[in-house]
Amino acid sequence: MTVSLEQLRRCHVAVDLGAARTRVFVKGAGLVVDEPSVAAVNTRTGALIAVGALAEKMTGRTPDYIRVVRPVSGGTVVDIEMAQRMLRHLLGEKLRRQLRRKPRLRAAACTPHDSDPLAQRAAVETLVGLGARRVELVDTLIAAAVGCGLPVEQPTATMIMVCGAATTQVAVLSLGAIVTAERMPVGGDAIDHAIIQHLRHHHELMLPSQSVRPLQLALSGNGLTPSGPVSTEIHGRDVATGLARSVIVDTAAVREAIHTPLTAVLDGIGKVLRDCPPDLVADLADRGIMMVGGSALLPGLDQMLREATGMPVHIAERPDVCAVLGLGAMLEGKVQPMVLDPLGGHRGLDDDPFTGRDRDDRDYADGTAG
């Protein structure tokens, strides 16, 4: 999955296929797609009814013959054909026509850290099916670090935490590469599930699927911090009678329910720090942790990490789109590698020593690239 900056500069489009949202960056046009990774399908005819935000609103409100699907799970494409159809509709006919005019369309895609070859192949096939002649894969951690402005190419430690819907990834970066990293199967969805189970077991209340988000549900004001509101009113359906009712929920108990899945995240951060060289850990004591991803906006989460680790914790300016913006910055040549040999010039590991050209500059279409 190692790819040079020169190869990324030749790409025309960058795609971040996330479990919650799909984002597309086109060189020269910027961020053109930022929609939920959801599609609604008619099971009788196989026709695609809706994608994106409209399909997400249909969740839990459809008749039997309409199925709402999520073709991406945990950053991995689980349904290649549906992911291709969803992307086609999200891009629109006008943008697809512009991309088809490029004779050798190249694309870049984010993949989770330490993803297996099958997951990488699924991401490649999804974009090849849309007309890409070549697909470059970039680790989400590096793309997100570039997108939030961290000096990843410098010989100093930077720690990034990508809080996604299905997974949380933590890594220490130095000299443009990952020194040590950990991926935990805990994300925004696990926090939602913890809140649902707490309300079901302690208050016998079932929530509508659209009302699960913790930001709109039980955490208002200061959220996870003890200085938040003491109680809040929740509307849902009674488990026994099936009728709608409201309950007053103690937010301290909800905070306790949320802390349970977040302990796995704290364990992952501790493992990364234990595996990290001491010199880099000393740098992190000053720089701290940078949080990106949609779940990083959970109120009070940064304060909880600050208290648990004793390190400064920062939230990126636009945490939800850092990964695709980082890919876009690499596509547009805004990221420059550190030149280690200014007299002899910089040559990539994949470059031919005689011609200086990339030895792996091949197309998927001619069958030579794997």
C-alpha cells in the first residue's frame, strides 16, 4: 500500500468510502460529494430508488419491497456492485461525463490501517468499475494527518486518532510514515448501541432509528463532562405496550454507559504509546493527540481523553472531511516530501535508477498491474 507522492499527483479523483459517509474530491473542483453511504433498492425490480441523504431518511420507514443497504462497513466495501451504483448516482451524469473525457483516469482511495488484501482489492475494483485505469491506495491515518495540517514529513512525532462510525484508529507518525498504530472495532455506532441498550434495559424504551445520535439524544450542553445537565427528556416507544411515551433520563447514567465502549479506545491508545520509541513519546507530551473523524465531535470526548492520558488533545478544524481533504492536497501537489539528499536529488524507492521514471507506472487495463 506504499505509494509515492509523484504517483498521487497523477491522479484525478480521490474517494473516501466510509461506513457513515462517502466523500469524493476532484482535482481542480474540490470536494464535490459528501453524502451518507446509504442506498435504497426495490427488491422486486432491483432498481435503485434513492442514495445518500434521502436513502438515509428512509431507514426504518420503508415497505417490505424496499430495502435500505449500506455497501460499506468499517471502511471496507462489502458489496462492490452496490457501491459502484451508489457512487455513480452520487457523482451525477455531468461529473461522470467530465471524468470519462480523461483518457487515463487515475483515482486514489483511503483504506483503513492494516486492511487485508481482500478489502484493498474490493476498493480497487469499486473504482475500476467506474472507469479508473489505475487506483492508488493511501492509509486513512496518513491522509487524515495531512488533511488536518500535521507536519507528517518532519522527523518529529505526531499522534492522530481517527474516530469513525465503525472503527477507531490511533497512530504515531514520523517522517511521513506510520511508526506504530492500532485499530479498534469501536466507533460512533458502538456508542449509539450503548445508549440504545441502556434505555431499553433501564427504562424499557425503544428509540426511533433517526433519534439515536448521542449529540441529539441524551448529551446536550457539556456532554460527557460531569458539569453537563443533570437530566434530559427522551421520547420513544414503550417496549411492553408499544405506545409512545417520554421518560426523564439521568445523564450521569448515560455517560457511564458511553464510557464502557470507550475503554477499548483508551486501551488502544495505551498500547500505541507502549510500542512507541521513547524519543517520540517525549515529543507527544508537548504535541498531544489530534482527533479527526465524525465521532470526534462527540461533546466531552476530548476532555475524557485528556484526563485519561494526561496529554493535550485537539480536535481538527473540519474533522469529518480531513481524510479526503488530505488526499486532495496530495493530488494537487500541496505536500512536499523532505529532501534527504539535496545534492544528489531525491529519488523514490520505486524509480528506475537509470531513467528516474517510476518502474510501477502501469495501467490496470493492460493486465500488468496487480
